Amino acid sequence: VQLQASGGGLVQAGGFLRLSCSVRISMHSLNAVGWYRQAPGKQRELVAKNIVGGSTDYADSVKGRFTISRDDAKNVVSLQMYNLKPEDTGVYFCYVDQKLQGIGIRDYWGQGTLVTVSS
């Protein structure tokens, strides 16, 4: 398993959770790191994504509340989630990808961690 996500749980609206993704791939080889989520009955959607050396994008619904970060020394990608809302409920997946010469983009997904926000 290349990615291992953790930190999900049940929290009340307005609360805080920090998700962590342990990455078993060289952090220096990564092109992008990110988090996606899938709510019940909905398609997977981007939450936050950072292009190494480039921009960081957030879903409009989480801007100002969520922050993605990475710790290369610890091989961890984190997502800090403040002021959680019931609509943030879903399974959260960590994501990384590499640009491989002659191959293109190779992506990796974690197994998902469930976040439930009660009202």
C-alpha cells in the first residue's frame, strides 16, 4: 500500500479534524498531492490539490476552512479541516501523482477515511 490515510471520525458541526496520509513513495518524486472526497450517492470530487512548485487549488465549498500541507521529512500529506459542516461528510481519499518520463502521469490513491459531521 503506497498511501495510508487516517484521522477520520465523527465530529459535530463547527468542529475540527486533521486527516493524515502516510506516503510510501519518495516525496521528492511527486508532481502533485491532494485530497478528494466522495459523499454518499455522489461522485468523487476534488477537495484540495497542490502542484509541487505550483499552485494549490481548493474546492469553493472548503476555501477558508481547509488547508492542505505536506511534510517531506515525515512523508505525510495532511488536511486540516476547520468549521466542519454536515455537507463535508464523506469518505476522504488522499492522492499523489508522479510525472514519469515516457509514461506520463502515474497516480496513487489511499484507501479512504470516513468523515461524518453531525448537525
